[in-house]
Amino acid sequence: MTTPQQPLHSGFGAASTAEEVIRGIDLTGKVAIVTGGYSGIGLETSRVLRAAGAEVVVPARDPERARAALKEVDGSEVEQLDLMDPASVDAFAEKFLASGRPLHILVNNAGIMATPLTRDARGYEAQFATNHLGHFRLVARLWPALVAAGGARVVSVSSRGIRFSPVVFEDLHFEHRVYEPFLAYGQSKTANALFAVELDRRGRAEGVRAFSVHPGQIIDTGLAKHLTEEALRAAGAVDEQGRPVRDPARQQKTVPQGAATSVWCATGPQLDGLGGVYCENCDISPLVTPENEAGWRAESGLPGVLPYAVDPEAAARLWEVSERLTA
């Protein structure tokens, strides 16, 4: 059965924290991988999963930096991984599979945002290559461990950035159109959401369920490093003194609040038997209808997902394209 894209009324909300949503859940004996799990909401995700008893593996492009950041997360493991490098993805996955462990939770959290035009060694645009294709390849390589868990969840960290762009299949890598950093970011975040839709369809018979999440606007994570303070102020993300604005009702969250939806999707019993949906504020998001899209775009606090980001046909097409692009 396809899970409806409509709220469950979970009892949690925009101000809920990761610690609150995982309270009472015992992850002893479970194994989790959190990409980017050493900074921002990824670090908080790693911390609370480990505190609940899970074995936590954090793949990182800079393992030394990751180990320093994770020094308070006792018992976490750090391994080398560069999502833009297919050989690095393969090497990480091979090492994990060789450990013989099942994989119960995979949080595809790492990402880049609004970068200047950069291409990987294959010529692929960097935000699409990192945020989507790297994680697509990682899931494919880790598939035996996900199936071996006998009930696994894959969480893709998307964003309200989906509003900037659908997946433009005719020009994924900005070879024929002017590059705009937020168009590329939006395309990659829409791809994250679509990936969860098709992954869930393909995986649910083997017990692998998938979700995508909008964590909220969390300005102090390093993700916005390519934006000027003027741009952040104009967006209402920081005040006149450059301090982050906190207002969960408008999706402007702390790091613990920002990690909450990822942790809820990874562990929450309310989602047992469900999947393939886009979530925010620790609940399934409602669909944005054509008649209320203008209002949704104008008001950053309104929950909702644009239909093109959860469209099953686009999701299936993206999967096929991604298979070709990652060989």
C-alpha cells in the first residue's frame, strides 16, 4: 500500500527536539550510518541515536575533523567517504559489508548548498552529484546490509528548497542553461525527496522503508557558508547583529529541533509499515495544492510538499537516470 501524503497528527511538532522524539526507544543491537554525522543536525542525529544504544558509523570526507567533533559521542565510528567520488563510496560500502553487520538505519544527511558552479570528475554538477547521486550509489552498495536488517529505514534529508526547482531531466548538469546556485540546490533537494519515493516502492517487500525530511531552517550548521550575511538578513534568517533567528512556528529552528524529524523518521513507531513520504515538524507533510501554492510559498512556516517532489512517475524516471549516471 502507498502511504498517503497527509499528516498523522503525531503529537510532536516544530519545536520538538531529537531527544524528545526518541525518548523511550531502545536501539540496542541496531546499527546506524549517518552521512555528515559530525556537524550540525547530523552530529545531533548521531548523538541521540548513540545515546539510545545504536552502533553509529559516521562516514566523513575529513575523518580527523569528524573524530574531533564526535569526541563526546562515545563509541561512534568514523570512516572515510567522499560522496563526489564513486570509488570512495564503493570502498566505504565494501568495508562496512565486510564487517557482516546488518544496517537498520541509514540517514543520508550530508549535503552542500548554493555553491558556485563546480563539477565532479565526471562533469556532473556538484550539488546534484553530492546530495543525490552520491547517496544513490551509497544505498545501492549497502543494499545487502539494509535487507539483512529485516526491517530498515532510509532517511533522506531534503529541504523546503524543493520550491526552487523540480528535477530538470533535460539539463541536470546546467550544460545548456545559466547556472543559478539555488536552482541547482532545489533540484538536488527535490531529487532527495523523489529518491525516497522510489526507494520505498522498490524496498518495502524486503523490509526497507524510506522517508525524506525537511529539517527546518537551521542557520548555524555550516550549510549556509556560501551565503553572505546580507542575504541571510534579507531572508530573515539572522537579525541585525547577525544572530540566528529562532522561531519554530516559522521553521527557524535550533539544531536539536532540526534533527528531530530525521530521528523521528528513523526510529518512530508511528511510522511502522509506512514509507515513501516527505515529512517535516515530526509528521508527514500535507500536499500543497495548486490553489494554495502561492500562500505556501509566501509563508515559510506553512508545512507542505509540492506534488512534483513526491510524484511517483518522476521518482521512477529519476531512479533510471541515476542508475545510468552512476553506471
